[in-house]
Amino acid sequence: MKNPLGSFDYRVACDDFFLYELGRLIDEDRASLNDEEFCRLVESGVHEHIERRLEIRAAIAARLRRLQGPAAGVLHLVEDIEAPLRAIPLILQSYTEYIFNRLEQCADEKPDVRIETAADLLLESPEDRSSAETAIGILGSTQSAVSARVLAHVISEPMLEEDLERKAYAHVQAMWPLPRPYILYSLKPHTHEDIPFRWFQLLIDCNEPSAVDRILEEVLAHAGDATYREDLMTLVELLNQARDPAAEEKILQVLNSEEISPAGRKMLEGFLRNTKTQWHKDTGALDPWAGLDRLYAANKRYLSAAKLFDAGHKLEAGRKLDQLLKEEPRYPFAVMLKQLI
């Protein structure tokens, strides 16, 4: 059966981290569904490029709504933004084909020589203060996924003098969320010998909604190993700075989990006992958690309208969509479905 999502444009930029990793796996002859890292790369790419991007999900939904047959069964999952899409064959096949084709297209694009030279200079001679400072300045002045990855890498290792590391950190923070996919993908396997504290500090400082979850994952993964104890104690203290309104609830969930080791339990209990953190802090207009809550609420209203539309009650669906668009004028799903009425 022809894939209804064939030739779909997932709008991935040529400097995207996942394309870079795909190129590496191809060079290593590992771009196969039999390779664990390749499968993880594809699943993470689907999450980053499709699941988290409402405009892409809405464009997929628009295509599926124009079709009849088996693909229609995927529609509800695509439109429910809380539903994962990593196990849907139509999407996996379409996305995997796309990133291979996209990598081939991007092969003709010339890299930014200035960024490439600065990256080589910094990575090859981080101990050369003058060269490192120049390279950090060049990379920091360029808003690109490549420069963000290079700077994120150097702050994760003890490579630079302290003041230069602070400069690099400030640049990475200013580039957020460009370094986000690289950092979260690198953290996921928990294969690091040392915990990259700066990355977790960055997640907290940038109000990354999953920051608390990532820190607690490290506790679950490493607390049973005494060699990580000191690093984890420092890491857990970052939770004092978390603005996640659900932070305390997340910590308690981990404490009640069967997965946590005795050492991890002791660590988190000690943190809760000694912390003076005031949870549920107001992060102001840029509060990402409030933004997520608003998106989830809008999606529930949209799904209600879509159900009416699919049942043939288009006038009533249209009224609900109008109400939603009055409050969220650019909500991608509502804009898309409104055009079909």
C-alpha cells in the first residue's frame, strides 16, 4: 500500500543534529533497523520533529483528513498531542525515508567555513586561551544548531578555563533551544562516565519543562553506583532552583517507585527534608508550564470539535472552532479543520 505520507515535508533544517547523527551512522555502516542506536535516533527524531511540533502534526492531519481508508485510523493519534507517534508504521516509514532524502539534499549545501574553522580551533586546542576565546566569540555570535552543539559539548567537559567556560555557557543559554535536541539525546542512554553538571544547570536555567525529570532519571540510573554519589549530590541540589510547579510531586513519585535504589531514596529524602524551596514559583509571562497547560486545554477543545465534525455535525463543530480560535487565533489544528468546513 502506498504510504499516504510519502513525500511529506517534515521541515528539517540542514544543520539539524539528527541529520548530523544520521550521517555519522551511515559512515559507520550502522544505518539499519537492526542497530539499536539508529532506532533510537529515528524515535528521537520523530519526537523532536513531529510530536513536539503542532504545525507539523496539523499538516499531517490535514493530509490524512483528505484520504479514506486505513490511514484514517491514525488521524486521532496525530491530533491528540498527548499521544506518542513513534510506533506508528506510516509515520516511521515516511519520516525515515524523508531524513535519508533530506541528508542527501543537504550534502550539496556548503558548510559555514567560519563556524567550521572556529569549531575545529576550539575542539583541537581548548588549552590555547587566545584561540579558544576567539573561537567562542565566533561561535557565540552565530545562531546555528552547529555552533550551539559545539559550545554545548565544550561546557560538558572540563576543557576550558573557568571564565571562558562561563562565556561559552552564556552563549549556549542565549541560543536555547538550539542545543536542546543534542543535549537531551546525549543524556538519554546514561552512558556518561561523569555527569555533565553544566547541561543540567542549563536545563534548569532555561526553564526546560523536563529538567526535573532528567535529573531524577540520573538518580534512578546511577544512585546505586558509589562512584556517582558526589556528582549526584551536587546535581540534586539543582532541584532547589527548579521552577517546575510539579517538581515536588515528581520527586515523591520517584521515591515511591520500585526502581529507586536505597541510596537514591536516601538522597531524595534528605533533599526534601533539608530543602527550603518554595514550589510552584511564578515564572511570569514566559512560564513554559503554563504554556503547555494552555496547549493541552486547547487540544481537548479541538478534539471535541473534531469529534462533532467527524460525526457530520459541521455547524456545531464550526461554532466550537470559532470559540477556540477567538482565544487561540493561531492554533494549528483549529485553523486546519476550519478550512475544511
